Amino acid sequence: MSSDPVALKRAAAAKALDYVQPGMKLGLGTGSTAEIFLEQLSPRVRGGLDVIGVPTSEKTAAKARALGISLAALDDLAPLDLTIDGADESDRELTLIKGGGGALLREKIVAASSRRMVVIADETKLVARLGKFPLPVEVLEFGHKTTAARIAAATRALGYADVAITLRSRDGAVVKSDSGNVIYDCAFGAITSASKLAQALADIPGVVEHGLFLGLATTLLIAHPGEVEVIERGK
């Protein structure tokens, strides 16, 4: 297997197909690796595999429709059998940072509505400690600068003294999630306790959701050159 990141993502996505069974209700993630999974799922659907998906973003919905994958609303399908999604970072305890693609809120809702969550990633996403990738925090647009100040104050109290908190923008325009919220990318450096940080962020008025996924992923598929490592939560 090549060490090319795209080839590794393909390998992880191909391994994830082993977890998909006929009749399943699937959560469909967002991001480049999740899109590769959709591309690999599509031929099986055309070949008769009976599955139905819930997309975690409008982008994923459009991609799935173009590939002929049937979709339905979460409220009509939950609980889901399985969600397959990528991650920006994961440790070996399957605590994740997600939201680089801007879909963290819907991704977390779908994951929480699933009996199982399989995460697919290349080996660069597996880390000893979370935090090199800035943590996305989705914030209500109303008063968002004051919310960002509260994020800085609350995390400073936890010992994160020099956090760079950056409003996400692209081509000079503020990025908004599919739910109409803005996103702040918070560079904490090494995260010493994901659970304490998650609770502190959740307690802040104006914070809609954060990209720390705790206790949601059940299986992590990490593609290395030559193999896909399977890491199960609690093992």
C-alpha cells in the first residue's frame, strides 16, 4: 500500500465497507475521507446493496445523491445502525477532534443517534495527545465576539494560557455552518483533559457545539502503508 495520503484514505474507506450490512441505516460523514467512502459504497448500492443514509452536511447530501445513495431525514430513521465518518485527530482512546469541514454539529447529532460509529483516517490523524489540530467551536452568530472572549477566559482558567482563537473565513468571507452558525478555530496546543475542556466549552452561553467527540466512536480504522489498523474502544 502506498504512503500517499489519498491511497491511505481509500484503504481505510474500503475496510469500513466490511461493517456495512444489507438493510442498514447509515450516518454519512463529511470531509474528504468520508467522500471517498461514499465513492466506494456507491458501486455496491448499484449492485443491489439495500442501505439508506442520513447525511451530516448539505455537501455530503449532494454527493450521495449524485452517487445514487438513498437518503432520508434523521428523525425518520433514528436510531441508526452505523455512522461512518472521518476525523481531524484521534487518540488511541478514540477521543476525536472533528469539524475541520465545518459540519461538527450535525456530525455529532448523527453520531449520537447511532448504535456504532466507525472512524476512518490515514495514519497522520492518529496522535498521542489531541490538540495539534485547532479545535473547531461552533458559535451562534449573535454576539459571537463576546462568546469568543468567554471561550478565551474559560479555557485560560483551565491553564490554556496562549490560545489562538480565530474566526474561520474563506476568501475574505466568514464561514457559516449549514445551521447558520460561525466557527472559531481554537489552537490549544496539547489538550491535557478532553473531558474538562469539553465541559468548560459546553457551559459557555453562545457555544452551540464543539469538535471534541468523547465516547461516540466505537471503532477506529487507521490506514498505514501495508495495513489498516483496527482499534476498538475499550480494548
